[in-house]
Amino acid sequence: MRLAQIFGTNVRTARQERGVTLEALADEVGLSYSYVGQIERGLRNPTLDVVERFAAVLRVPALALLTEAP
């Protein structure tokens, strides 16, 4: 699996576990709804700054968002 897909899957999982909507996450991270949706689907390659922003909002280590679940 590509790193962008792993990141997107992990973002979606963390968001859903916290009961946060895609719209609310996009607002908190400061990105558009459509861009966050593309990230979750693995269609975008986020910058490290964006990875850090997601990690901060979702309260998980950035590395956890980039690591494939076993």
C-alpha cells in the first residue's frame, strides 16, 4: 500500500473513532472538505506540515498516522 493510502486510512480511522465528521476535521485542520476527503482516499500526498496538523488535531503521534496497521 502507498504511504498516501496508509496515511488516509489512518486519518479516517482516527476521525471516526473520535466521532468527528469530515467537515469538522477539515475545519479544525484548516483545509477544505474536498481536500481532506481526497487525503482520506489516498488521492493526495500531504506535506509534512499537513501531517503534523492532522496529528495535533487528532491527538495522535504523526508517526502513527504514517504507519500501516498490522
